[in-house]
Amino acid sequence: MDVRHFNLLSVSIPTEVFERYLRTTILEIEMEKEFFLQDHAIMQKETQLLTQRYLNDANETISKGTYEAYKIGKVAEAEKEKTVQTSYVAALKGFFTTLKVARPEYKSSLMMIRALEDSVANLYAGYGYNQSTLFAQ
């Protein structure tokens, strides 16, 4: 049947149906609220995880940088010591050549006198480069 004009003026919904509809609506809203709270908790945990990961990466980078700086410092210190010792050997070689010292025991004595010059206050040593002489008191 075809109804072209239909007017419904007043409808009375029973209280039980209205309360059931109201409870269903409230449950749907509480369900949406619970989903939102769970999503929020998951998002917080993911954010904490990412933050911790970035902090760990930053600490690792800092540790690597500190280690590299320490390593570079130690290598530079070793190179410095190598340069000083090489210079010291070259200077001693020139020193022995200038004074015409050839015997190993004399070289050892001279090296001992050089070592004692800095630590003993009453040691007086002199080197006569022009006359190729050495004296110590």
C-alpha cells in the first residue's frame, strides 16, 4: 500500500524502552571512553619507550665521544713522548759526537751526570764544547 501523506502527531515511548535505550547509549559512551583511555595509556608507554631510546642513544653517543677524546689524548701523549725521546736521542748523539765520546761506559757516565743535574743541588758539571772537554764536581 502506498501512503502519500502520513502524519504522526504523538508517540508515547514506554519508560522501560526509554531506560533500555538510555542504558545502551550510556554503555556505548563508556565503551568509547574506555577505548580512549586505553589508547592514551598505550600512547604514553610508546612515548616513554621512544624517549628512553633517544636518551640511550644520546648517552651512547656521549660515551663514544668521551672514549674517542680519551683515545686521541693518549695517542697524542704517546706521540709527544716519542718525539721527545727521539729528540733526546738525537741530542745525545750530537752531544757525544761533539765531545768525542765513543766508549759505552763513558756515555753511560755522561747520561748519569745529565740525569743527576736536575735532581742534585750541589752537583756542578760543565761541558767545554770548544775544547771538547767535560768536568764535574
